[in-house]
Amino acid sequence: MAYSFTEKKRIRKDFGKLPKVMEVPYLLAIQLDSYRKFLQHDKSADERFEEGLEAAFRS
């Protein structure tokens, strides 16, 4: 197959061989932990600080 002049000069980068830089975190777990902290899910109603959603409900 004959290539045109443009096809011969086309520069292609192949990033498929780069090593892994870091492990990708499990993003769903990060979101769930953040949401539980926002709701203050681990505290009873009397122990919750007035911040986040609790502050909105008490205002």
C-alpha cells in the first residue's frame, strides 16, 4: 500500500507504554466517606456539631 506524503510525515504519539505513576483510588468510597462526614452519620442527634447539613436544619 502506498502512503501519501502527509501520511508519511504524520507524527503519532504512543502513550500505551508509560509506567503507572500511582494507583487510582476507589472514588466511590471517597465520596461515600465524605457524605457520611457531611451528615455526621456516626454521631447521635445530640452529639452533632452545627456544621454542614445539621447547621442548615437548625437554622
